[in-house]
Amino acid sequence: MMLLVTSGVAPYLAQAESILDVGETFIIPLLLKLVFVLGLFFVVPLVAGYLEHKVMGRMQHRRGPVEAGPFGTLQLVADGIKFIQKEDLIPSAADKWVFAIAPGVALVPAMLVFLVLPLGPGVFALDLELGLFYVLAASSVSVLGVLMGGWASANKFSLFGGLRAGGQLIAYELPLILAAIAVAVQAGTLSLVGIVEAQAEFMLFGSGINLWYVIPQVLGFAIFFVAALAELSRPPFDMPIGDSELVFGYMTEYSGIKYAMYMLTEYAGMVTMSGLMVVLYLGGWQLLPGVPMPGCEGAGGLFDCDAVGTLLSVVVTFGKILALVFVMVWLRVAYPRLREDQLQRIAWLVMVPLALLNLAVVTIAKVVY
Amino acid sequence: MAPSAPPGVGLLKGLGVTIKHLFQRPSTLMYPYERDELAPRTRGVIALMDENCTVCMLCSRECPDWCIYIESHKETVPPAKEGGRARTRNVLDRFAIDFSLCMYCGICIEVCPFDALWWSPEFEYSEYHMDGLLHEKEKLREWADTVPPPPPLEEGAVPPAEVSDAIAKVEKERELAAAKALEAKQAAAAPEKPAGDGAKKAQAAEPEVHVKAGEIDQETFDRLIAEGKSERMARSKAKAAYVKKEKARLKAEAEAAGAGQAEAAAPAAAPKAAEVTVEAGEIDQETFDRLIAEGKPERMARAKAKAAYVKKEKARLRAEAESDTGEGTGADEPAEVPSELGASPEAAEEALEARKLGDVQVEGAGEIDQEVFDQLIAEGKSERIARAKAKAAWVKKRKQAMLDEEDGA
């Protein structure tokens, strides 16, 4: 897939250079990028999962994991090892091939999003000119894996879960994309690095005050956040899983490593959606609006950085991502699950009109300004 | 959300509650490293004190899960006394509880009439296999050692039956002793009068008669009342104290007078009287300490120690009295008077005892009171009943006659 992107889709390759593009050979940067993306994919979601365990525990007067590793930090690693050891059960009535492939279909798109996610100046595998489009398109493929799993399980609870997931992901895809389009309109580019750069250079009308897009597009940010929660099937939008109604939704029949893949998809989705929100609305790796990163030059003081500046940028990005993950967990603890009809009602009667309004306002402002 | 609140406030409130709890201390108890104080009546496991078990099978039969297995055999116990009957006794061979079936209802513990089954707070006996949960009596006995002592009674609660019984027993004994001593004095005074030839004897007897009329030692009475004793008891004790004082006074007088006969009479009477005069508050410290060390509650220890003290004092005084009378006879005095004095109180005592217990021996088991019999038959009672009642009436009459005779003597 990476090969396909780096070679076959050459026209869309963007302007910014990745720091992983070292040397003249083809193979070394490719391997570096592979390690970078896979490393991100297998480590950051575990950090997010650990954060969820701990925060949920403390909010519920528990301690969360404490035994595995120092302060329970290796709990999810231990869980992963356990899942690998478990028996891989496939229901006899299941559509075996579809059943086996489904978790992978859900997992790979979540992994692909990491390809274009910029964590700092030059700290990304690829800066696509159509980055935002690519991210939204790739993450939409995940619903296919969910639907496949739900249908192939030959279990009515799984089927219910899969169909609910399908309906939910389609319903919330729309406000999500509409909100993202507004950002693209304001930034004038679909490149994620370009959007960060545009935010660093965005000034309040007629003044020298630098602002992130979260201020002018606070409505868009709220829509994007809620829609992202629904896209990820996170509480209070977890009807596809609905463990008190549907056993475990489309994951009911899954066990062992396949189940672990679905779980990893969910946590990876939390990280990529948070990363996307950081890039679109929260100024990327900028510490505060108008504050240039030390050791950096270029647009908004965020590019052409030395080692310290790059490292600081990555730290800032991860800090913002984990803060957003924390908010997602916080909402999960605080709110009960919505009803299925409430979910659809909110999507079509509230979110979509508001997203359209947001887009119209931003577009008019952009044209007028 | 309350209808008056603006929309969204409830959502923010929810977030506020959860974030507040994020910064509070988790209430987790780190179990294998920390342990909670378990409630005294925790239902952890059922323990068996097999020495209390009589194999009555009540627990096994009442168990709703039928998870108690008991096996036993009978043993013949040789008679306790020569010529007695040999008894059979159940000996416990096996007592097992299958905790994989047990539902911890505690009915077995409730029904056990001999306190052989107890709740123990031990709960860490999980096993990897179900068969491991069948525990035999050796293991159940080990758990019996973990049964905590019962929690202390509440302030002002009624004391347990065994403690109040022990206290009541000691008090009754003491009252009885006081009554006996009074009788003894009377008896001692009575024979003295006919034999009396000296003015000093009369003098010695006079205050005792006086005592009988209701004199009490006010000081003792007040003190006992202050201690919360009942008035009746205080009065009787105060009387005893008065007697003691008088005796002491008389003795001192007699000694001062130095009259041979009076001297012999007073100490002979005194030891008997002394039995009464055990001080109310005295306890046997040794016994008390021992019982406390054994873990007995303080009240019970005190009661038993009091009883022990009374017993000891009595023994000591009796020993003294014996040595005194020995001296008296050895002093070549007219032997008649001391011996008479020594014997007559005892006789009176016996008579008192008999009267009290109604333990008069009557001969002629078949005799009936014809008058009563006829009357009952006339009333239409069955012959059997009439005969039984008439028999009882005859015995009663006979006893009364015997008592009257003794009184006359």
C-alpha cells in the first residue's frame, strides 16, 4: 500500500519534505517510514488505552491497572499477549473468509491514517496534497470491516450491531466531512501540513493576533468532535456495541487476536481522530497561538526546525492528542448511551444543518475577506 | 434535567461530577497487600468444634443442600459408680462439609444445640478443583480456632445467664449463711439460759436477743444502699454486721472480765457467727486474677472471686474454732458446758435445714390419710387420684408432726 502511494500516486505528492527522506536510495526512506507508521500504530493507541483505563478508574473511584508493569503501564501489552494465546473461535454457521478478513478490513484504514498525520515539522511519513481527503476516505473504509464482521458472524446480535454501525457511520460521516470542508475552505488547502501552516499564519481580521481555527470555527470543532465520537462508536454513541442490549454488537462472536484487532482499531481511531482535530483546529504542533517554536524558522515560526524544535513539536502534538483522548474518556464516563432513534435524529436534524450553516458562514467570510 | 434549567446545564453537571472524582482518592483496598477489618459476624466459613458434637445429626438433616456428611459409631462407657448402668455414647468418626454445595445459609449453625458449629471469618480457601472444597473435621476444627470472641455487650445490657446465675448463687449463699448464723446464735443463747448461772452469760445473751429484734448496723446499711444493693439484702447484711460488732464487743468485755466459763462460751459461739461476717466487698484476689487471665469477663471473675473468698474465710474460721474448742476442753474446765454449746447450735442448724428443705424422713410408704381419701371419693374423684392425694396428705401431716416434735424439744 505504501509502495502504491509513494510511487503510483506521484502527482499528489506534496511540497513539504519528510525528515525520513534521507539519502538518495528508495529503500531506506521506505523502511524508515514503515517503521515510523507501524511504530505509531502499535504504541500510541496503547498509550491512549492506558490513559482510558486509568482515567476511567479514577473517575469511578478505582485505581485502574496497577499490577502489570510500573503503575500498570504494561496492562494492554499483557492483554495483547493474552489475546494472541486465546483460541481463535469461528462460529460454524459463519461465512469463514469474510469473518476472518473483517477485522483486518477495519484495522488497515486506521493504520493508513497515520501515514499523513503530521506530528511536527517534517515528522510525518508523507505530506499528500489531498491529505484531508485521503484521511476521510481511508477512515470511511473501516465501516466496511464492521459491516462484514456483523454479517459474517451469523448471529443476530452481531448483525444488529453491524447494521447499527453502518447506519451510524454513514449518518455522522456527513457532518464530519462538512466540518472538515469548512477548515479546508478557510485554509485554502487539503494538505494537513498546509493547514497547520495556514493556521499559524491566520490573523484575526485586520489585526496581528494569531488565532487557531478553533476560535472562528468553534461550531465546526464541536460538530467534528461529536461526529468523531460517533464515528468511533465511543460512548455515548456506542449503540453498535451496546453491551447491555446487543451482547457486544458486531464483536460478539470474535475472540482472541481478531477481537484484539477490533479493539486496536478503536484505540487507533481515537488517536487519529484526535490527531486530525489537533491539525484542523488546534494549530498542529504550535504551543500557543502566535508563539513560535524555539529553534524553528519559516512560516509562523513552525518550520525548518533543529532537533530540539522538532522534538518539542512532537511533544506538543502528543500532549494535545492525549488531552483530546482524555476528553473522549471523560465523556464516556459521564454520559449514558443514547437511544438508536435519538442518535439518528441528532445526526440528521441537528448536526447536518449546523454543519451546513458553519460551512456557509465560513465560505461567505472567506469570499468577503 | 430540571425543566427550568437551561439546556446543557445537566450535561455540564455530569462532567463536573466526574472530573471532581478524578482527583479524589480511590477507595480501592489493595487486597492481597492490605486487608480489611472484617465484621465480627462475617460468614466466611463454617467451623466445627468437634469436642462439642454429640452426633445428633440436626445440622445434617436441616442442611438445605445436604452438604454435611456425618459418620459415627456407638461406644459403651463403663458405669461411673460401682454397680451403675453402663451407658452408650456416640463417637464422631467423620464430619465433612462440602463447600462446593454449601450456600452459606447458616442453618446448621443455628440449629446446633451444643455450640459445635460456628461462623469463622476465614474466606481464603478457594481451590482449583471442586473436590478440594470438601473439608473434613480436622480442617473444620482448625477454623474453629479463628472464630472471634463475641462482641462485648452494650452498655446497660442484661448480663448473660451464667454470670447473673453465679452472682445470684453467691448472694443466696451469703443470705443463707446469715440466716443460719442467727439461728445458731439463738440456739447458742437458748441452752445457755437454763444452764446459766453467771450474770455475764445473761449479759452475753442479751444483746443477741436484741439483735434479733431488728437492730442493724446503720453504717453498713448505708454503704450497701449506696453501692446499689437491694434494700432487703442491705438490711440482712447490716444485721449481720451488727451481730459481728456486738460479738466483738462482748468478747472484749468477757476477756476483760476474765471469767473462765464466759470465756469458753464466747469463742465457741464466735466462730460460727464469723461465717456470716465476711465483708461484702471482699474478694479473693488470687482467684480474681486467675479468672481475668483466663479471659473471663470482669463481672463473672468478681462474683467467683467473692465466692472463693467466702469459702476460704469459712474454712479458716472453722479451723480456728476447732483449735479453740480443743484448747477449751484441754483446759480442764467443766466439760459439760462447752460440749453442750458446741453441739446444740449444730443440732439447731440441722433442724433448720430440715425445715427448710422439707426433707423429713417418713416411714410407711403405703399409708394414706383415710379422711382425705373418703372426702375425695365423695367428691367424685377417681380412686387412683384420691389414693395419691391421700398419700400425699398423710406424708404432709406426718412431716408436720415430726417438725412440731422437734420444735417442742
